[in-house]
Amino acid sequence: VGVRRKAFTIGDVEPQVIPLIPGRLLVTVDEDDKADCVSYGHGDIGIGGDRHLEAAAPYNSAPITGQKKPFPVIQDDSFGLENLIDLEIDGFPSSSKTRNGRYQRSTADWGYVGDLVEDDDKIGLYSYKVQSTITSRLANTMIQAKMVNNAKRSQHIVFDVQVPKGAFIDNFTMDVNGITFTSRIREKSEARKMYSQAKAKGKAAGIVRSNALDMENFKTEVNVPPGTRIQFELHYHEMIRRKLSSYEHVISVKPGRLAKHMEVDVRIIEPQGLRYVHVPNSLGDHFDGITTISKGEKKAHISFKPTMAQQRKCPTCSSTAVDGNFVVQYDVNRETTGGELEIFNGYFIHFFAPENLDPLPKNILFVIDVSGSMWGLKMKQTIEAMKAILSELRAADQFSLIDFNHNVRCWRDNLVSATPAQVEDAKKYIQTIHPNGGTNINEALLRATFILNEAQNLGMLDPNSVSMIVLVSDGDPTVGELKLTTIQKNVKQSIKDEFSLFCLGIGFDVDYDFLQRIATDNRGMAQRIFGNQETSAQMKNFYNQVSTPLLKKIQFNYPQESVSDVTQSSFHNYFGGSEIVVAGKVDTENLQHLESIVTATAANAELVMETLRDVEELDGFMKKDKYADPEFTRKLWAYLTVNQMLAERNTAPTAALKRNITKSILQMSLDHHIVTPFTAMLIENAEKDEIMLADQPKDPRRGCCPGTLGLTPNAPNNNKGIPAWANVTAVPVSFMPEQRSPPVSSLSINRVDNDPHFIIHLPKSQRNICFNINSEPGKILNLVSDPGTGVVVNGQLVGAKKTENKKLNTYFGKIGFYFKTKSLKVEITTETITLKDGSYSITLSWSDTGHIIRKQLLISVKKESNVTITVGKEMSFMVLLHRVWKNHPVNVDFLGIYIPPENQLSPEAHGLIGQFASEPEVFIHHQRPGQAPEKPQATMEVKGNKLTVTRGLQKDYRTDRVVGTDVPCWFVHNSGKGFIDGHYKDYLVPHLYSFLKKP
């Protein structure tokens, strides 16, 4: 039951369904992967008069004597595990009796089973129920079918369902007239031994699973006497991955006949909060209006309960219209931080899916197989898909096309910009392709890597861009290098560390395991698609998943002393619409908070994103919800860990390393009750004298692990897409510097710079008012003091090395920010930038370019230039660094500060700058010549005072820190007296983080 999804292979034949049919050849595959043929004249499994499982004797066994004989089991030791089976039982609550912790439901409590609609076989479906609960992306699903044989003869009853690839099967039970079979996990050789012992006694059978595109068939059939009631129940869980900005939970609902009771019940519990829930009409218009959805802030309930009349294909039909997938789509709310940390029961899960970032430009090479096997529909669909994909290239992207059969052709020998003219020319080129010849994969991939490497060496690639190769092929190599391991080695040696390879395998002739290995080995992923009418749509869907790289070089960091057994924490790329998930164990007994710091490269940015979570934050929520799975963190951690080890084993360079990884996988399998290539599931009755073995069929064309979207970089030439919380320069739009003479709007900012000159911008009157403060070194001036928002900005003065013209100039040598509501302090000097949160502190130097985020406060440092502090969307500040010659006889390094008037301060705000958050009325009149012709004077009336002011120029150093940009303003003499409230000495405070005392 809990076997890996691998298609069973006999020679070159790869059946997708392996029915238990008399007269078929079955194969047992031992550890040496060599087939031992066992031919059977009868493949029937039945329940005899003594209620034991029995099967006909094999032709190569002793003559039939009437004794019970074993049914053949399909076994396999393949290491290509795609999906894991977890036998820990955490499904839906049940009224069933329990033995040894396993689910058991008796057929005796069904109640009245009349009024069943039967087909010609007289088998009635009493009920067909699907129940699924999603807890933080972990979906637990139960499929239950209750059936009755109302015929007057013994016959087969089949339980055939589809399970998503990547799911873990938790449990399978079967109740036949009160005989209950439950399941358990054993190491493979032990399970086979136990099975062989039962087989020798004629009390054993096999269960078969086979492949579909996104699903795996799980099929068993039992021969039962007349009047038999039988109940099948399958439990599985899966991690739902985010693709194209949506989580999609797909449940196969194919009862095969009308059910007296039909129900699909889905519950969603997401602590992050639900953004939306949508149920598309995937079962067809026949069922319009039957599905009900109730959605709360963090929970949702979806119910689909068609009556028997609604199930019918037509009013007089006896066949069911329920035949397809029931699909639930949703997404969660996200904070503008470094992801969501969920901690529960000693494990943490980190979900990371940042949004609102500009895509990084792509350098993409499409490598398309045009060999003879692509002739017909596959080629037609591929051309259609490629034309659509080319149309979606962005102007900043570069691309080219390579098509290959036994030869390799290039549309262009180098990358070209995705201009409309080039895109149209590429479309015309692929339209002329005519498939023929063999398949030379090795040379095609090496040609693609050569083009990328050459472009890199010539400096043609944007340093922040993402380079990738997309291979589309439907078969194995037939020309040139044929050895797959050599091709893998050649590509690995040729491709650069920053390049990625993505592989699309069309149909089942291609060695998907090879495509998976070569893609994983080169920071990409592989996907198999069918060569049919849906090929084009599948190709476009795959491309859309990798077409928008937003980040690259993503690294997740956690305190080493507090966490252990962390899953993969370093990723090459992050694509828009996807999600990265990291998990680990956490010491909740000795830890109050868990902190994570995520670093990544975005468009022209190096991001540092911090998240802090209370380790008990989820406890109350989880314990109150009766549907939430209390084991969701453990199961998700096990899922990620085992898949990671299987992927590592798949690409292990040495046999010794592969053996070590195999041992680790086996131990994880046994510890977490997971069916892997090294374990098997036993299904047995209570007396343990009748056994069924679920082992995995061999399909050398299947890869081991599902492709996982990683992280990918994508960087445009500007920062507009970087959100406020993670802006590379962290410069809000209001103070984005212009490279030309700036218009008035770009000067609309409050500044304190030089020795120190204050420039106050009055937005309503569109005037700039200036004044100087002449104080003493060491004194601390309050710039902003706002009890309403809890924000303080103070500057400490530093003196020049000596006086000039009998005056000692002073400058800001240190600036302090205090955000009381967040308990955060920021100290900026001419040497370092320090963030303090209680006893916690982190320091960056001016020689760094980096970012710190804590409690949604962003500090962004641009090397030897400026620091910006952004508090959500409410306010922002920029501090500018001025360096002087180290041995200058007079001047010293100093700081300037720039504060936009749009900052959302409260009416209580004060300080030398803060008081102007409430703009005073200013009336300037009676302009007249001053002592110098270029400095006219005027009379300014403000706050009840009449002042003589002088027209002059001050400097804005944001665009040019050496010369500065001239800012015209009216200058107020005597340290701003009459324009500011009181005297400048009233703004002196004792400490760098002191609020201004009210007068």
C-alpha cells in the first residue's frame, strides 16, 4: 500500500495500471534489480470458506492440491522514491474500535444498506467519503468506501483511488465482514521475510500502485462471497506547495458508481490568516451550486455533498457524473518581513514567500529536442507553447534558441535582447522546425553552456541577472555521448555555479530519473509532462513557475545553540509565486523566542530580513482547534528531511557517500514510520496470520523526488520594486536623488547638514526656511520628540579640530533614534551603525552594504554613503556620511540627516524639526536689497513674530556629497530665534535617546 510511485516494467513495456488479472506474467525484483519471472495461471485473490485470503497456485510451483497458495507480490528495491508513506495515524476522529492504535471500523454499524443503485455486477456503493484537513500547508486526507456484494455469486470488489504524487500514506485498513486488516511499517528485508512466511502458508497477497501524471493509482481488489460488506479506508498526508501564487489541494474523486452517501469535506486551518479560498468548478457544470464555502479569518470549511439524484449523469442514468478532481485553491496573508515562523511541539517551520519585488532580468537559453520522435502532436504543441513563452519575455531579458537532433543548430550564436523584433524572428524560426533524426543531448547542453559562459566572460550579463537553460526532450540520447553519467559530469563541469538547468521530459520514453539528477545537480528542477493535447498548457505552466526570479543566494540563519537538524537552508533562487520552506527542531524548553535572519540578493539590493517569534505563540490556537493536526510540524519536518536526503543520495558522487545517506534514510523511515525504498508496509489481520505486502514497483523512468522551486535572482535596473521594508537603498520616493538638476519636489525635505545648517521645508507655502545652530561640542540637540508615536531623534555635536576666525565649528558626530513602542534604539556614528533591542545588539560598519530588519524596522546601509531607516509606511529617515581627509588640519568626519515632512508624526511632535510637522503660517513681504546684491532681505511674519530674513543658498548633499546641490531659502538669524519655539538651548537633552521635556 505504501509504495513509491514507480511504474512496473517488464522489458520495454511500462503499463500504467497493473491489474490482478488471471493469466498475466508478474515479476519479483530482488535487491540485485534482476527479474525473477514467476508465471501464474490465475491471479485471483479471494476469501475462502474459512475467511482466509487465497490464490491459485503458480505454474512453476507444486501441483495444485486444493491447499491455499500465495498470491504473487511485486517487490522492488528501487531507490527512486518520489513519495513517502507515514504510518503514524493522525487522521480524522472515528467511532471505530481501535486495536494497537490502528484504525478499525466494523462493517456491522453501517445500518440500513438498502436502496443502493447497482450496476450489472450487483455491487452497491453504500457510501463514498473524503475528509481532508489542511493545517499550515499539511493536508491530512481520508478516503473511505463502503461496498456490498449483492450478487448471488462470489466476485471481485475493487478499491481504486488516486493519491497525489508526493503524499505520505498514513494508513490503510480493510474490513471484510468483520475481519479487519491494519497496516504497519517494517524494514524491507524484515517485511519480505514475514511476507514469505505467510506466503508459504498460502495466506499472503499483494497490492499494486501505478502512475499517472500528477496522481498515483492505489488499487486493491478482493474476491468476496455473496452478501459481503467490505469497507476500504485510506489515509494519506501531503505538503501543499505554492505555485503561481496559490496553494492548490487536489483530491481525486472517482467513486466509479452512484453512492447512497457521497461527501467531500475539506477544512483549512492557517495561523497566518486566509487571504482567499476558491473552489473552481473542476468536476463540471453538472455540479454548479452544490459546493458550500464558509471562510473565517484563519479557518475555512468546504463541503460537497451531492444527493444520489445530483450524482446521476442524467435523470434516468444509473452511472455517476462524479469523475474527476475536487480542487481547493487558497493563499495566506503575509507580513512584509522575512517570512512566517511557526513553532509547535519542538519543531519550527519557516515559510518564506516575499512579494512586491521587481523581477531580476533573465538570460535564458531554450534547448529543444527536434528528433524524429517529436514528430506530430508533440512538436506542434511544443511550437505553440514556445511562441507563447517567447511573447512573455521581458524587455530586460536576453535569450536564444537551440534545437537539436543528431546535429545542433543555434537560432543565434549569442544571447540577444528580447526586443519585439527579435522575439518575432525567433517565433518564425521555430515555426520552420521539422523533426527528424536522432538525439544528441550532450552536445546540445554543452553548446548552451558555452553561449552563457562566453556572455559571462565578455561582461554581457547583468551581475544581478539570473542565467538558466531550459531543456525540452522526449527521449534518451541516441547520438554522440550515450552514457548518462558522462553527460551529467560534462554538464556539471561546463556550467557555471550561478547557472541553472531546468528539464522538461515529454512522455514516458525519456529517462526522467536522469533529467531529475542533472537538473538537481545544477540548481534546477525537472518535470514530466504528457505528450498529448495538454502538452502546450503544461509547458507554459512550467515556464510560468520559473519565469519570474525575484531573489538569489538566499540564506536562512538561526541561532545554532537553539536549533538542530535544520533542513536545507541555502537556496540558489526564489521565483515569484512560489514558497521556500525550512524546518528544524527547536529547544522550546530553554528558549522564549526564536529568531531568524534571511539574507538574499534582490534587484540591485542585498537584503537582510529578520523574524522573531515567541516559541509558545501557536500553543493556544492549536489546542483550541479540534480539527488542527497537532503533529503538523513534525510531519512537515520529516517530509522535507527525507526528500532532501533522497535528492542528495540521487546525486551522491561516491558509493561510500551514497551508502551513508542510505543508512540515514532507513533510520528516518523507521523512526517516522515512512515507506521509502528501504522499507515496506505490511497489512495484516488482528491475529497476524494473514498478510498483504505493499512494496514498490520498479520504474527506471521515474525520478526520486518531486521538483521543488527554489530561489532565483532577478534584478532590474532600478529599485522601484523593492518594498519599503527591504529597499536596497531604503530611500523613500520623496528623497530619491535625481542625477540632473532636481525640481522643487525633490527638494521637499527637512535637512540638517554641515555645521549644522537646518533647512525646513514648508509644503503648503512651498518655501524653504533656514537657520544655523551654534552650540558646543558634546551637546545633544533634540530634532524630533513625539510622545504620540514614541519616536525620538537626537544629534550629538562634535567640534572641529581647531578654531577658524575665532570660531569653533560644530557638526553632528552621532545621531540617535529611539522607537519607544518597539523598544528599539539606533545609534549612528561616523564609524558604525548599531541597532539595540534590550540586551540584543547588532552592528554594521560604514564599509558594509547591508540591511537589518527587526520588528518591521529596516536599517539599510549603503557603503560609505548613507543609512536609511524605514518604519513600515509611516516614516523614514536618511543619515548621510561626510568623510574628510584623515589628516585634515581642521575638519572632521560628520553626519547629515534628512527627514521628509510626509513622516506621519502626531500632533504632539516637537523638537527643532518635529515642531514643523504642524506647519505654521508664514507671510514674507517687503523684499528689499541686502548688504550683498545676491542676498536680498525681507520681513517674515511667523508665530506672532516679525523677523528680518535674508535670501541665500544652502546645500543638499544627497546627490553630490562633495559639492552639494544648491537649495534657495530664507535665512533666519540668531539660531532661528522667532521661527523656532523658544531658544535653541531649550532643545538640549541629557542623553542620546531622551525625549524633550515639555516647557
